[in-house]
Amino acid sequence: MSNLRFKAVEAAGSRQIAQFEKVETKKATDIYGKNVFSVNKMKDYLPKNSYKELVASIEEGQIISRDLAEHISQAMKTWALNHGVSHYTHWFQPLTGSTAEKHDAFFEPDENGEAIEKFTADALVQQEPDASSFPNGGIRNTFEARGYTAWDPSSPAFIYETGTGKTLCIPTVFVSYTGESLDYKAPLLKAINAVDKAATEVAQYFDKSITKVNASLGIEQEYFLVDLSLYNARPDLQLTGRTLFGHMSAKGQQLEDHYFGAIPERVLAYMVDLENEALKLGIPLKTRHNEVAPSQFECAPMYEEINLAIDHNQLLMNVMEQVALRHNFKVLLHEKPYSGVNGSGKHNNWSLITNTGINLLSPGKTPKNNLMFLTFFVNTIKAVFENADLMRASIASASNDHRLGANEAPPAIISIFLGSQLDELLEEVESARVAKKVKAEANLWHGIPKVPELKLDNTDRNRTSPFAFTGNKFEFRAVGSSANSALPMTVLNAIVAAQLIEFKAEVDKQIKKGTKKDLAILNVVRKYIKDSKAIRFEGNGYSEEWEKEAAARGLSNIKSTPKALDVYVKEESLALFESLGIYTKRESEARHEILLENFYKKLQIEARVIEEMVNNQIAPACFTYQNELIENVKGLKDLGLAQAAFSSQLNFVERISTHVNTILEQAEAMRQERKKANQIEDVRERSIAYDELVKPYFDVIRYHVNKLEKIVDDKKWPLPKLREILFLS
């Protein structure tokens, strides 16, 4: 075993469980939201009238007055200082995919040179970070630096605590000087407002007391853990988030013994620590378990209002990284850090909840409520059917391309799984047949002729489905583990809003002609069921038969990110987003360009890392070992032994030479293709060049490196330096 490998493995094997502040389960409620300046806490710091005005503003989405903002800023400052906070920041989500912050101290000298603690309404409501250095898709020139962050009162401020201090974080949107959004939050808030308005108007067909509909979201977060010493020994993991070289371990996930297995004690300590920190920040983590692949795990929170859920998930990823370091772990959020085993997703469980407490995607106990359920259920299916390519674009990335369609991840073909019972239900509604009788205790309603009977809990899960109904929600399983869920959720809420607007127009048209309301609703629902039937699929999403069948149904199978992203700038998409006020044409085009740039830049980094590892580590290691073998052969010849005594060594040298030469040739050819791609000015064409002309070299080079390892395995001879580089599969 080589020195580097020995030290890394020795360090990993000798780790002790890290010490951290333990909180008993029964006391979790004592720390929940401890570091969050929630609306309830504001009650203790604000005048009574100001507090009432704040609550009304949040509930009704009204602009907060200047006077109220001043009261809140002083209350927030007092609360933060009481908790030992020294700095504050506007916490935002630029189009990098991660979060961003610029810290300012509360400390400020006054005109007399005395120290004071200052935090005004101006500082709360707006800051001016540099906009030119963030992705902007051409919206900002490099010399035009101005951009603004603006406070989002619907997401509470929180204290982010590290070993070096405490910072008050204020969730904000990020916009350019000319008003275009430069982040993920602003469009999401607009999409949430759009679906609220559209869903409320449709819900009032059934219940006039419904005045607001909130989109609800629960995000399951999958991740890998690797010991920090092993991570530090791999430059590819450090620079790209995944292993670019390495072979499959003899034991992977084939025994299916890791999934839901006993959690290793060291990992459990990390999970407990993570939960404690998350609870302090108001992130309601509820579930933890082993996932399918070795060293893969999952955590999941309770459902929350969608804007808060996404803020919490972005914050959670930061906390996961911070806590992992305390336990000498590195969190891998890449969708496919290791080939040959399951990748990681971020399953987005979405539903719509009324202000009266009704889940619009949950079957009710009366004919009226079941018709309401069918209305929203079918409209969601129709929205996804009409905008499947937009859904595919919303989860497209260089890293997620490795995951989609492999090892239980959903394929790139967008389809919807309902389960046999609900699929049959829609068939019944479409053909207007009354459902067969079921046991009385399972009835949700009693045989009205317009809608068949529903059975409770008649759904199942399909791991190969990108978009599945799971009882009272839709689960968008295709979202990648490193993604900001705001983008796919902006798209989902936007397309559902647009679909509900269209639905209401069609229903109102029939009512105007004299059709009774319930019948008009059912007529349009039945039409939508028929129109969107092609998107419903109950089978194996991995099969070749499904690819052929999907093509016959007219469903897209867009396997590469650059082509998937094209839908953002199609006329239909531009019109959809503009009609709802979510993106202007310029904003849509900018996002298209930003996502393309992100794609090719990630491939560019991976290609350069491959070149560096081949030229600086793999090839030199092979040459060194070849020289050792050659010296061995010379020594045997000098002893006067026949060639048969060292024929195996010579064969070994020749085979190594063949593969090393091929690797070097392929790496150089890849470098030339990369240089050509970099000369292409059009960002889309450059991305396609990287995808189609540069990326294929990755697998070719990896194949020949693996062949080198196979030679080692065949002959049982060590190749120390190569093993040192590739020891982590």
C-alpha cells in the first residue's frame, strides 16, 4: 500500500466520534427556531399596532410601510445583539446555484467618534452588492456593477452561527439596476403568486370561503459522505465533486443491504448534530436513513410553504457542509459522485393547500370535494403534459445528466405515474362509467353518476417515474441533489397556474352557455383526461420498450442539457412566463445563456482535471513502474536467464505502454477539441461542442485507465502510484 493511500485509510479508520452539543429528542422543541426571528418572536419586540400591521402585510402580500420597516429593523437589531451577533447580511440566491452574502458590522462611529450599534430601515430593506460578478446572461455589462438586494418579509431572518462568530441573515431577492431579476427567489415568488391567484379562483367554484392557496413543498435531500482524508487524496473529487477515475468496488449495492440498514454510529453522530443545528434554524428535519448506495444517506423535513421550504433547503446544504467538517466528513451533493451505483436526487413533494386547511390534491369525503380534487389533479397532469419539455429543462445540468436514467433514477422522458387505481379512476371519468362497488368502509363517496368512487390510499411508488402522484401530492423525483429547487418549482407553479387559468376560461364559457357549473367542470376535466393521456405511464421507465412507446406517444426524450435548455427561449415558453409576469423575454434569454455557460464550464473543468491527472499523475506513475520492470528484466538477463523467465514482465510492460499511449493521445485530442470549442462565440454551440466533441473522451480515457487496473488485477502485481491515485472507486 502506497504512503498516501496508507495514511488516508489509516486516518479514516482511526476516527473517533466527534464531540458535539447533544440534545435529547424530548427537548428538540426547546431549540426549534432558537436562531430564527419569527413572526411570533417579533410580537415581543414590536409595538402592538406595528405587529398587527406586519402580520396583515405578510398574509395579504402587501408592501411594508417605511415606518413599519423602521420598527422592525430596530426590533431585529435588539434581538440579534441579545444573541451576540456582530454582523448582518442580505442572504440571497444568485444564479450560481448557491447562496451569497456580504457582511456588514452593526458597529458604526457617530459624529463624535463614539461607537454605536446601528441598523436602520434602509439597511434592512435594501443593499447594493456588486451585480457584475454574478451570472447575468448579458443583462449587466462588466463595468455596470450596480445591483440590489431587497428584503423578503415572508421568509424570516435567522442567525447563522459558526465557530468564528454569529451573523444575522436576512433573506432577500436580487435584482439588477434596471429591475431584471438576477436570482432564483424573485421569479419563484412571482410563480407562487400566480398559482395562488389562479388556484383560488378555481377553488371558489367549490367553496367561496377559500381566499388563498399556498403551494406546499417537502424536499427529500440525498447525499454521500466520505471521510475527509479520503476526499483530500482525490483531486477530481475536490475540483469536480465526482470521481473521474476509479473502478467499481467488488461490493457495491448489489446485496441491497445498505438501504434502510442500521446507521453507522459515526454517521449517526453527524446526523444528530446536523438535526440539532437545523432545528435551531427552524428547519423541521424529520427523517434520516441510509439510502441505496454505500455511504449514501437521506434527510427530509416536514412540509412547509414553498418559498420557506426552498430557503431552508439552500440553508440546509450549507449547514450540512459545516457540520460535516466537525465530524471529519465531506458531504458530496453531486448527482453522480461514483459511477455504477445510485446517484442522488432531491425529491420535491408538491401540493396546494387552501387557507381553510384543505389539500387540493387529497381526495375528499363528499362528492363536491372529490370533484374539486379531480379538478386540481387533472389540471396538474394536463399542465405537465403540455409543458413536459419545460419540466425537463428545469432539472437539466451537467451533473444531473450523469444521473438521469441510471441506477433507479428517473429517465429524461417526462411521464407521470399515478398507480393502477387512480389510472383506472381517470379511465372511468373519461368514459363516464360509474365505478364498481367497493367495501363500504373504503368509500369516499357513494356513487354519484358523474364521478366514480375513489378508494383511500390507492397509490404506489415508481422509482423510475420523474413525476409521480403519491397519495396527496406530486413528487418531482428528477430534481438533482445539488440543484436549487426554486427553478423546477418556479416552472411547475407557473405551468399549473397557466393551466388553471385556461381551465377556468373554458368552464366559464360553458356556464355562460347555460351548462350547470358542476357539469361544465366535469366536461372540461374529462376532455383534459383524454387530451393528456399520453403522459401517463405505469411501467418501467428504464426499458427500451418505453423509449419506443414514448416516441410513439409523441413524448420527448431529450438526453443532453444544451438541447433541453432550448425550450426556455421557444415562443410558447416566452409567452407563458411573460403572461404570468414571471420572466420577461430578456430574463428568459439571460437564464438560457447562464445555464448553458454553467454546463460547458463544468465540462471544461472536468476535462482540464482529466488532462492534469493523466499528464501529471497517471502517466508518470506508469512510466516509473515500467522502468522498475525494465530494470528487473535487465537484471534477470544479466544473470543469464532465458527469456521465458521474464516474458511476463515484458508482456506487462507492452500492455501498459499500449494503454498509456492511448490515454495520452486521447487526452491531447480532447485538449485540442476543448481549444476549438472555446473559440466558438455562440454559447449554445459551444455547449453542444463540449457535450458532443469533448465529453465523449471522458469515457474513453476512463476505460483505458481501468484497463491498466485490470492488468494489475490479472497479474496480481501492484502498481503503487496508480493505485495511490485511483484507490477510491
